[in-house]
Amino acid sequence: MEFKLVERGTNYFAFEYEQDGEMLAEITWNLRDGIMDMTHTFVSPKLRGQGMAKKLLERAAEYAREHQYKMNPICSYVVAEFQKGEYDDIKA
């Protein structure tokens, strides 16, 4: 599964998953001073229940680790996942 990194504006980024030109999933963040403010996660009803949100978060976490960034969980899904302790190494 391929997620595309997209710059949507000044310091505003997303990993997107599209199929046949349709946006089916995304995770977005604002980057400031080496911290990714994780603002939104979306998964289309067509893909819900298949672990897509987790896959998006995993890709964003991988990106953060690659660039030595930290992540600030803001969106409710990311907040819930961060409470499990799996991302403590990159939590801002």
C-alpha cells in the first residue's frame, strides 16, 4: 500500500491514499520547530475496519523517526493511539 506525501501549504503536510483518483484516506499535520502537530485522520467508509488509520499513523511515525521529528497528538485517533505507549519515543 502506497501513501503519497503531499505538501498542502506552508508547513502543512499529509500522507494520502487514493484509488482511481478518489481520496480514501489521509493523515495530516502541521510542522513547526521539528514537531509534527497531528491534526486529522480520515478513512473513507469504503476502507473502515481494515486498519487503514493505523497504517497511516505508522507511516507518519516512520517519517518522524527518519527526520528526527517529534509528534504532538491532537486528532482524537492519534491521541488514543499515543496513550498505548507505542509511540513514546517520538511523542512531543
